[in-house]
Amino acid sequence: MQLDFHYYGTYCAAMIAGYSHEESVQVAYCAQFVDCCSGTFLAKIGGPAAAATTQLQLELMDANTDPVGLQNITRIWASFHFLPNNLYSERKGCSKRYLRKYRLLCDVNSELLPDTVELARGKGPEAAGLAMHVLADTWAHRYFAGTPSLVINNTNYHFTEIVPAEDGFTERPVRFNHNPTAPDDLETGVFVNTVYQGSEHSVMNLGHGRAGHLPDYSFARYRYMPAWAEYREIIKDNPSDYMHAFQQMVYALQCLKDGVLFQLDQYAAEAVRPWEDKIREILEKRQMDACADWKSFGEQLSGCEIPDFSDEAYVEEYMAAGPEEKDDTFLGRFILAALAQKSMVTNRIYSSGSPLAGISVDFGKEGFRGIRDFRRLVTARSRTVGPAPEAGMLRSAGQEQEAARAEDRNREEAAHD
Amino acid sequence: MNMLYDKMNVAEGRILPDNAPESVQLRKAQNTLIVVGTGILLLGIWTVLKSLGILFLNRHDIVAEIRANVESTEIVVSDEEIMLVLLLFAVLYFIFGLSARWIIGFSAIAEGRGQRRGKIYIPLTVVFIVLNFLEMFNGVWQILATGPSEDMPSDSLLVTMIINLTSMIMMTQMLASVRLVRRYRAMEERTVE
């Protein structure tokens, strides 16, 4: 996804979920910041390199693709942009090596998504924003894996775009070129993607590079044949997926705000309904950048002006803080959230028997060891913003509904009496 | 518009992917055609370059052999004239040897992409399979006839046999894929009618 949905879209979701304008800006900022917090940025501000949530194109070009380098790449992309759906999925007739990569496939309602959302509970808008980025990307980036792999992520000539026509839809072949400086041409259906590389672990085969920016366009619908699908084709309906992403974000933010346990496959459709047509209009409009439309919608929701996104907004605060105070700054809290998310996902991948994201150590059992940057996870004080719900107070959505019905019954009986 | 797959199954306004077993098999066969067609192109380039390389490196020996044969007749030719004739043959071999394989390779790729159905490349493929088989048979015969001795055929013969075997397998697989593609396409056309 792009800045339009991650920043402005998340802002709108937070407003609908009941957050204030200031909180919504902070949540949205962190949702977009996941795409900016690279190793280069962290080096500039003196932050821990292990907290990187993305890699720039230049960093990827220089990245090693030896086993350790691949683990570093996978840790970042699988943790924040391609959350694995099912780390224990089975597939017949394939090697263990292939199966490990297959299990990293991103899809919606991942078994790791509740953990991602719960990691943000009581940790403030920074962690919530990071969780929303991960959640939203599971919808846009589904069917790709956050590890460089030709046999998983490759696409081929079987790629058509489904465009609106007078009597419904029509299909036209997508033509890809490999000039990264050339813009995509929505009129003629020419898009930029990464060049084909026969090497299995080339960074050209990371994520959705072989499909170009199509997964990140909210209006795009396309039919293609991913390499892992054994000649089956997939139709990706981005307007539908993005709408689901938005509704699920609203639901997740409501859960974090109201102390309700996050559950999979739940969407705040009712809460979004008053604005559904407006959102659908924005999602389906064929434009490369929907920032203006989302911003206008967000300002209509809040009545306040949404500041433009700048990755430098909180740098001064972080750099001015002393070593002991950095974790209490805005970026410091984001960094802690990033380390926690990366640690969780790496641990889950490692526990499933896959070394693709590296080795994970249970700090509780074996004490701290490994990458020094993660020590601050062990030593950081738990933070809450506002009343922190204890574990026993968390209620499932079903329990919430039951409680609401019981309240209604009590109210009716009282009125009858 | 040139669409490879113009199936748009519209059910309640939704477009569904076409993953019927026949469609999946068709895509697999088409992909095989494209891969094998590309392989035949590359192998063709290799074969022709190899032959020309042998001709070039052994040109003096060949000229000497031709001269020895010609001297027994009354024909008088110079070395340069013999070389010119050899060069002419090399060019013709390059053109026709490569052309035939390129016709096969590009036609297979085009049929794999659903663009056109060539007629000439199938019989041409059969001819090449037969030629490859005869060449391999000749190689095996040479090895068996020579037996374990100092005059054992060189490594290049063995490599050539392996390449010919690979080429034969690729072309056979190509024929099988063409058959599958045309069968599934015929099924599709019958379904549409």
C-alpha cells in the first residue's frame, strides 16, 4: 500500500473508530512511518539498526543474499509487510526447502494477526499505527511472500488487468517494463516491475516486485498466475480487499480502544456504513495517488486539518533526548513496537521449524542473547496510555454482545417496573 | 484486443478465476511449449556455432583432405578456392541449420502464447528427432565398433551424443505439449459453441 491509504486512510479509520484528531494523526503517522524507518534513517538518527521496518531500494541493491543476508531481509519484510498466513500449512510433493518458503505466503486473517494487534495494546498510538500498517498490508500483499524467492513470487506473461467498461468489465494484457524511473501508464496498461532474474534468491524476487505496483493501487483488479499456484490463476480485487482492510482496521482500533479482544474475520462494517459509498468511490477511482481524496475525506470526518506526512517530524525530539530517555520519545516508542513485532514474528517462524527469518531465543527461558538492540525489549518498562485493561478484563466480541443484550434486558425490565 | 484468456465467468456480477482442471492443464502445456521452444532456440544456436567452430578449427585438415581427393581427378583448384567453397557451405549451414531450429522454437513459443498455430514446425520437428536419433545411433555404433582401445572416440563425440539426446527429449516433449494444447483448445471451442 501507499501513503494515501497508510497515512490518510488509517487516519480516517481511527476517526471512525472513535479516536480523537490528535490520536488519529499519531496512529496514521506511525502506520506510514513503517515504510520510512529504514536502516539508513535509523543510522542517521542514531537509532538501533535492528528496528528497521523497511529497506530502501539502494539498501536492497547492496544487500547480501547469503543465508544470513536473506534472514535479515526476511525478518524485515515478513514482519511488517508480508505477514505469513499459516506457518504450518501443508503442501504435497514438495521439498522441505520449498515448503518453508511456501509457508511464508502472506494472506488475510493470518494466525499472527491477533498477536500483532495485541502487541499494540496499552502501548500507545505508535504501536497501534504499526499494527495497522501490518494489518492493511496483509490485504494488499496477499499471495506474495516476504522473502526473495523466484519459485514463490514470480509472475509471467499470464497477467491481465480487469478494467471497467460500459457493460461491466473488460480485460487487457498487462505490459511490464523495467525502467524504475518511468511512471506507470494507467491508460495503456504499461506498468513497471522488477526484471526477471533466474536466481532463486535475487532481491528482484522479493515480495510483489514481479507484479510491480499493482497490489498497491486501490483501484486495480487483475488476473495473474503466481509461481506457487501450480498453473492456477488468481483474481485480485483490490477495491474489495482495500474496503475489507479499512473495515478491519476500524474494528482493530475499536478493540484496542475499548479493551476488547481482537478476533479474526471481524469487520466494523456497521461503523463504516455511513461512509461506505464515499470510501468505495475513492478506492475505485483510477489514479496513482489518492492522497487528496483521502485527505479531504479525513478532514470532513474530523473538521480538522491533517498535517502532511514528513518522516522528519519527530527526529529532533529523538536526537535531543538522552540515552535513558530515548525510549520515552515518540520515535522511541515506535522503535520498541517495531522490535517487539519483529521479535514476535521471527520467533513464530523459527518455532515452526523454519530458519528463514533467523534464530529466535526465548529471553524468558534462556536469558538475553543475540542481537544487542533487542535488549531494550527486555529492559523497557511496560507502558500504557490511559486506563490499561488487565488480561482478565479483556472480553471477546461475543462476550461484548452478550453483555450489551443483558444491559438492554435490564433496562427494559427497569422501564417496565 | 489480443487476450490470451478471454474467459470472464460473471456470476452475480463477480469475475471468477478459471481454474477448471482442463484450463490448468492447458496453461501447463502452454508454459511447457514456451520453455521448450526457448530451449530449442538456444540449443540450435549452440549446435550451429559448434559445427562452425569445428569447421573453422579443422579447416586446414579439411582442405588437405579435399585436395587429396581432388588430386586423384584432373580438376585443378587452389587452396583459396577450396576455402571459399567451405565458407559458402558454412554460411548455408548457418542459415538453414539455424533457420529450421528457429522456425521450430519461435512457432512453439507463439503457440504457447496462443498467438498462432504453425503448420510446418511439427513435421520439421519430427525430421529433427529422426536426424538426432540417427546421429546418436551413429555415435553409439562408433563406440561399439571401436571398443576399448587407444582409438576410442573422443570426448566431443560423447558430449555431442548427450546434447543430441537432450534435443531429442525436448522436441518429443514439445510434440506432446502441442498435442495437449490443441486438444484442450478444441475442447474449449466446443464448449463455447
